[in-house]
Amino acid sequence: MKITRFLILTAVLLLIIADASAQCAMCQATAESSLDAGSSAAAGINKGVMYLFFMPWIIMGTIAYFWWREQKKAQQ
């Protein structure tokens, strides 16, 4: 029952995601102008995006690990 609710909620959230432009005007202009030049500005922007993407996952994974460990201790 819980898995079914989770799958339905996930499917609904994936279907209603709106297309958004998440860059500020300066970041977008820098990224577009540095595509042809091959400068390090594009690499820096990419690293920043990856940092912002992975940090919530790392935090959630850490919390989940500690919760799982406590649950396992409580069962023993």
C-alpha cells in the first residue's frame, strides 16, 4: 500500500514538472558565450550546478543512514 502511494505520487510529480529557466541573466550569458571559447567559466558553472544538485542527496542519504542504523539497533 505504501509503495503504491509512493509510485503514484512520484508519477504525478514527474508529470507536472514545469519547464523553468533557473539561471540568472548573467550566468546564462556567460555560459552561452563561453560555449565556443572553451573557457573555464563554463566548467565552473557546471561544477556549481553539480554541487547544488548533489548536496541535498548527500544530506538526505546521511539522515537516512542514521535513521536506518537506529532502527536496526532498536530491533536487536
